[in-house]
Amino acid sequence: VVKVFVSVPGAKKHQYEWLDFSYNGGVENRKPSFNLTYKNAGNTVILIDQKIEVSGFPSSTKQTLDLPIATMLQDKTTTLSQKWANQPFFGFYKAKATVTFSEYDIINNKKLNGETVSKEINVYVPLKMNTTAGRLTLSLIIIILCLLVGYLAWMIRDIQLRKNFQGYK
């Protein structure tokens, strides 16, 4: 491989756009993943450092997904996908993507003018019935509902008995 560097006359234009941050919940036989779409609207090469932090309920553990550094050439749009490998079996979560866009100095192999931007999205993970935890959770919910209905029936019966109660001497 032979490197060739060419200087083009004109002003450098370091400009980018973050077009989309979304979540694919594993529909259409795909694994659950986060998608990030960027556009290089300038005339310099841009390096993208990125990570996604996911936190929420019922899992109290924060997960960090480190994505590889991406390179964008001028006038290119790039969509990067990161699988959520340790996705919980259920819950409501907030995903925060933090991205640093840097101009890439090809000659000195350095990042310049880094700017960090963040975006957040809300993610709902439906209860997965194909997992042991999902089946156990559904069983627990059904048991709790049955106990609640039984308790309410007992309370209503007790109230009706007390209404018709007559004291005995």
C-alpha cells in the first residue's frame, strides 16, 4: 500500500451532522440493536468516537456499549449499528449516546478539534416469554393478581357480613 497525500486549494470545512439515534427492538428476526447515522457535510476526514450508556428499570445496573472508532470521508453518510448483547428480559430504559467528532489530520495521524455531543432516547423492552426469567416473571404477576382478587373478594364478603350483622345478648 502506498499512501498518497494531495493538498487541494481552498478552505477546510469541518462540518458534520448527526442524523439519527434509534433503537431496533429485534423485530424481523434481527438482534436488538442501536443505530447511529452520521453525515460528513465538510471536506475533511472525520473520526467518530462513540459509546452508548443504558440504564433504567427494573435493572439497576448501567450498561456501557463501546463502539469502534468510525472514519467518515467527505460527503458520505454512515449508519452504524451496535447490538445490545446483554439486553434485559423486560423493562423501561434510557439510552444515552455520547459521540466525539474529530477532524483527522492524515499527515500527523492525529485527531483535531474534537467536539462531544450527546443524545438520549427512551427504550421499552417487552417481556420475553422465551426466557426463564420472562416466564418466571409472568407466573409471579399471575400469582400476585390472583392473591389480590382473592383478597378483594374476601374484603367484599366481610363488608357484606358486617352490614347484616346483628348483635347477640
